[in-house]
Amino acid sequence: MSIETILPVEVHRAFVTRMEIALIDLRDEATFALGHPLFAAQIPAPRLAVEAPFVIPRRDCPVVIYDDGEGLIEKAAQELSELGYTQVRTLAGGLSAWRDAGLELFQDVNSYSKAFGELVESTRHTPSLPPEQVKALIDSGERMVILDARRFDEYATMAIPDAVSVPGAELVLRARSLAPDPSTRIIVNCAGRTRSLIGTQSLINAGIPNPVYALRNGTIGWTLAGQQLALGQSRSFEAVQPENVSPALTAARAVAYRAGVRQIDTATLDDISHDHCRTLYCFDVRPETEYREGHLPQFRHAPGGQLVQEIDMFAPVRGARIVLADALGVRSNMTASWLAQMGWEVYVLTPDASSELTEGLPANPPPRGPDGRYKRPYEGTDNPTAAMQAYLEWEYGLVAQLERDGSHGFFVI
């Protein structure tokens, strides 16, 4: 079949001007992690027909597919055509042409959220403590709480001793309950840097009175410092105290407002849902347990902290609209504040008690298997020291690479 092409510089220009476009890398994740354009999203060719309908919901959205000479294009274009996609093009010359055009290639996965996290730290000078100092504070009995901002399964695999699992979007909602004494020090950690930086800055942006710090370099830094991680921990946040919801919501809305997030009602959501010229993503950012109990039918489940971290996977159509929902409003506003700073047009849906809810989880593509998956240097407990150090060095260089690329459109409040 004949497939229309588009030049790398034209795709880059679309990113700069915030036109809707989905740039899809058809290679497996391990190969993708070796180098790709900043806003490329990875969908392996064998998974295209399974995943595309969920993550590229508008069939006439501009979609650009590419590989690096593996011969994946023709079959992928045929599959997308059979699925009803009408504006499918291939990147002229593939990935090598992007490279030859002098455009930047980014390593790893979730690259642009990680680059954004580094930009936040360099702009706001987000406070952090080295692992040796945090260990000394633990040993001395310092009054503090360590909040692990990762997914619970990551936390349970390996974590800082005495840490509590509080995934990123829950931090502002629950910090006052977990550390009611303003003198209690709060340490936020993840496996590497991004989620701890975003989590720490979330608490600072929301005006939490406690001294707040990121654990510098997360569990990687802890391990490189020769300190032991705890395995199989199960401490998680408890129900938020009712008196802490209102101040958290007031703070979260103020942060979202500063980031340019707009609040909409269900009537406005209905209006933009019928705008067939724009891609719309609707995400419910609560924990899965809350989501299962009842959610708006068109909203997919995407816990807020992971949505910020993995936005390229949840929403590969750059330039689309995003609407977030959360019964309490705190998590949606905080999540929206970060997505807005990452260049998204994002709205928060004001809860409507009269809305009909659906129980359970909606249909989603089956999860990917291990084949072709990139082994993150921050996952598990068996990572080589050199790989962990190289990963940190890569993250340190992302701000300069963003500047060279010139397409991101990020800002930091």
C-alpha cells in the first residue's frame, strides 16, 4: 500500500506549535529506550491493534509511525487503516532521518516527564537531602515521615526503611494527616528522581507548613550509598481525616489556578466531548479501590502520580485536551497543575452529585508481557551499580538536552 510521508522537521514543527500529532515508535521498548524523539510514544508493532483504540481515540487524528529500518511500517499502516485511522503517515527516512536532521534523541522511557522533573528542580531549587543524612536522621530518632511516592507494588518490592506508601497524587491530600505537627520533617522518595522531586514540590507549592525534602536520587542513591533497603513492606496511607480535606482542596485549587488550569462542569464536558476536531482524554486520578466503587463512564483509570510520570503512555496524542476527575478534587487539581506546566490543555471536572456512576474497571487493553520490555535501572534489587550511576548521570543532563531540542513548551510556576 502507498503510505504518505512526513519529514522529521515537520513533525518537530508540529510539536513546537502544539498541533495535534501522535508520533508512534513501533519498536520494542528496550530498543526504544536507546533513543527516540522527545514526544514519541512507544507502541510495539504486535500491540498496535490492541492499544491504539484506547490511547489514540480520535480516528482522524494525525498519526505518524516510524521504525529504524526493521520493516515494521507497512503492516502497521495497514492495521491502523483497518482500525479506521484516516491520517496515517510514516516518518520519511525513519529514525535515522531524525538523527541526520540534527534533531535530538532521548534515551530511556517516560523521557519527557523525567526531563520536566529535572527542569522543575533546576528552576525551583527543590530541596533534597542525601541518603547518608536521611539515614543518620532515622538512626537519631528524628521526628519525620518518609513518604514513598511510587506505585504500591514498587514500594512493596523495596523501599526505604520505615517509609509509608503514598503515591504522588495522594501527597497533598494526606500530608496533614500523616504529619500533623508542622515541625515534623517530611521526606519524599521514589526509585530515582522524578516522582520524589514532583512530590516534594507539590507539597511546597500547596503550602504544607512542614519542612519538606526529596530523598536525593531515591532508592538508587540509597543503594549507591551502601545502605540497605527494606523488602516486602506494606505500610500504606490510611483514610484522610475529614478536617484536612478542605484546606487541601483550597491549596490544590490555588496551585492549579496558578498553572492555568480551568474548572469545568458536566455541561462543559459534554460540549468539548462533541468537538470531533480535537482529541479528548478523560482520566479519573483516584486510587483503583476508589475508582472501582464508582466512576464516570467515559473516564479511564490513571492514578495521578503515574499519569504525570507516564503521560506519554496514557496520552500519546500531543496537543490533545485532558479532563481529570476526582471526587474530592485535591488529586485532580494537583495532577492538572503538573500536566498544564508540561504544556497540556487540561481541565478539572467539578464533581456533580447527580452524575450516574459505573462500578468496576472499564475495558482496557491487556497488560504488556515482559518480552521486549526495557529493564529500568531503578526497578528491583539486582541492578548493576554502573547502570544505576549511568541512569542518574543521564537524568542530570536532561535540562540541557531539553534546551537543545527546543520543542517542549514547558513552564514552571
